Amino acid sequence: MIRTLRISFSLKNAYRVNSILYAIRQIPLIKKLIPETVYQIRGFKIFANVLSVLWELVSAFLGKYIYFLLMLAGALALYKPSDGAKGELFLHLLVILTLIGAILNTYLLNPTKDKYYGVILLGMDAREYALVHYAYALAKLLLGFAAFGLLFGLGYGLPAWQCLLIPLFAAGSKLTVAAICLWDYERAGRVRNENQLDKWIWVLLMLLMAAAYGLPAAGIRLPLQVSLGVMGLWVVLGGPSLWRILRFCSFRAMYQELLKECLSTQMDKSAVVKLQREQSYKNISSEQGISSSRKGFAYLNELFIKRHKRILWQAALKLSAAALAVAAAVLIAFSFVPQLREKVNEVMMHSLPYFVFVMYLINRGTGFTRALFVNCDHSLLTYSFYKNPRFILKLFWIRLAEIVKVNLLPAAVVGAGLAALLYASGGTDQPINYVVLVVSVLCLSVFFSVHYLTLYYLLQPYNAGTELKSGTYQLITWATYVVCYLMMRIEMPTLFFGFLTIAFCVLYCAVASILVYRLAPKTFKIRN
């Protein structure tokens, strides 16, 4: 067991070190100072190894801390429960979100590179490999949840024994879901890929997420005794689940099936390109007679939009329908829960920054830019005329107009829904607030459209194999997520925040156009 753990960590550390060195060389201001032979320089490799070890140590706690801080403490700060209800609401959120986490990531069925290298390429004992890594992952989970369960739980008034139940509940839920997946494989031969969940599982996860955050907004939460009962049940189920996992003997056959399609092409770049192409072609409309009366870049872009309407407009329509359904549900709830009106009115008047994160979630910018590269720019970037500054800016604005149209549809529904909720919940003395609600949400939609398209032109993160290879791009997109999430903790009058949003959007569009015109001719290229 110890030998297996040592070899597998050596493998993981090797490609993690190379990834760190590669990411450092992608930082614009640093890459010119670091030679391409950085992978052979002992000093750099030692530095990367130190970072790798530190990250392994920090990951046991940092991720858990961010989870407790953002997903739990952030929501509690938003809902502002009374002191006596903080512990109950904390456990309500914790129970549901932990179950979501157990379904999303069992630690056992994630098709990762280290599994491919160790089990498939090196032929290590699959059962021993799986159990060693699973035990290590559960140990980190227990330590992290014990530390921050105590820190946050005691702060919200929970007794120590309830806080210590939290890590056992988290581990029990992971064990139980993993055991169910292994039982299903033995019974029906189905391998569950955590990166390709079934649509019904996504529906379940969305319902659970709505229960976690939506019910407290309506003044409903799980009673403390119910939360503790659910936690205790999953702790008890963890025992037989662990026994089931230890008795499972088909890890090699299961991992061969799991890794066959997901990672068997990792070492064959031509196969990767072929697979990416085949997947993207499925999203292109096969209708006959698609044409355009426009000319030049406008003609090219219109054909692209028409052929990709499945991944652009259909998604926008579904998001619009979902936003309309949520608004209608809240309006209906006003009739059954009158006290909800006051809370919703307060949110509409002081918590508009909350909807920055909502607009971030429904924006289609990343999907649009990926489709642009795979099915258009991947080929056209080989021509010099395509990098002319004037042509780049012209096509940038044409594409921006199209993605703005796509994103404005759900944004308009969200904005109109917010205005309707404000009116139905008691209204406002300043009618301009209705206009600001709608316009600010539309401006947020425009901002995210500009933001992701600008990042695409300035950083162009894909290589010839359509793999995401820009560390800077990933860092900025991650930072965007964090900033948008933290906006939910800001309270600001709707009128003031709305005007700030509109002004910032206009300024950002102007700056983005200048940057694209000046920098994109050098940065808009296929990565090596």
C-alpha cells in the first residue's frame, strides 16, 4: 500500500510540476524572461516541486475553507437570520450542499490522468491503487471538515458534538454514493463518469440547490432535529458502504471502461483533435439551404450563428423559460406566504449586486468562444489577412453584436421578472427603480458578453488540438467567478448600483475595443 501511494504520488507530482512550469511561462510579463528549456533547469524544477508539495498540503484545507466561507457563511450573511436561527440555517445549507457534493464527486469515479497513467499505462494493481487514493482523499476530507466544521459551527452557536458530526456525515455521504455506484456497476454493468452526469442527475442537483438556497429565502429551512437525523443516517450508512467498497473486486475492469473514452487519447494528439471535432460537429445544424445575403465578415458570422443555433439560441430559450418559471413561482408564493413580500422587496431594493452572480451563471460567452475556435478560427487563423487590426476589430464587433443578442434574451426575462417582483412585493416610491432594475441587468449581460469575447481575442487560450492551454486565461476566468460570487455579500441601493453598472459597462466596452485593436493582432493566434 505504501509503495503504491509513493509511486502514484511521484506520477502526479511529475505532471503537476510540468503544468506549473508551463503555466508560469504563459504569464505575459514573465514568459520572455524564462527560457523554453525551463523543464531541464534544476533550480526551476526544485521551485516547482516546492509549489507542488505546498499545494498538496494546502489543498487539504484551502478548498474546504473557501467552501465554508463562500457557500455557507456567505449565504448566512445574505439571509441575516436571528442569532438563535444561525445554527439551524447553517446545518440546513450544509446537509443539502454536502449531499450535492457527494453526488458530484465520489473521489472514486473521476477519470483523472493519474488513474490513466498508473492503472492503464503502468499496470498497477487497480484495486490497491483505488483504495489507497480513496482512503487518502477521505482522510483529507475528514481533516478539512473537522477543522472548519468546528470553526464555523461553534461560531454559529452549535455544540461541539454537532460540529464533530459534520466530517463523519461528509465521509458517510461520499461512501454511500460510491457504494451505490459500484453496486450499479455489478448489477447492470453501467460505469458512472463523474464528468458526464446523466441529465436526470442534473435535474436532481438543481432541485437540491434550489432547496438549499431557495427555501431559506422564503423563510423555510430544515428543523435542527431533521438535519441532525439526516446526518446521523448517512453516518450509519457509511459503515456498510465502506464494507461494500472494500469487497468490490472489479476495479480494473471498471477503470478500463471509465478511462477508455475519456483519457485513452491523451497521448495521441491527432485522436484528441478528431474527438473534439466529432463532438463539436454534433452541435452544428445539418439543415439544407442555410445561406446569407450579407457580405464579407458579416456573411461568415451569420452562417456561423445559423449553424450553431442549437448551442446558442436553444440554450438561451431554455434559460429564459427557467427564469420565467422562477419569477412566476415567486409571484404565486406571494399569495400563500404574504410575509415573503417584505423580504423580496428588500432584496430588490438593496441586493441588486446579488444578480451579478446570477448573470455570470447564465451567460453563454465561454461556450460561444469555444465554438468560434473549434469550428471557425481554428482554420482561418492560418491566414495572415485574418490578423489585420482593422479586420480583427470589425469581426470582433460583429461577433459581439451576435452574442449580445443571445445573452439579452434571458437577461430581458430576468430584468422584467425583477421589476414585476418589485411591483408585486409592495413597489417603490421612486418609479425609476423599475427602469434601473431592467437596464442594469441588461448591462450586466452585455458586460459578460464583452468580457469573454475580449479574453478570447487577447489571450486565445486554445492550441491546434483545441485544448485549453492558457494559464492566464484560466486564472482570469476563475477570478471572475470569485469576484461575482463575492458581489452577493454587497448591499447597495438599487438606484446607485444600477447607475454604476451602466457606467462601468459603457467604459468596459470602450476599453475592450481599444485593447483588441492594439493587442489582438499579436495575441489572436493558435497556441503552440
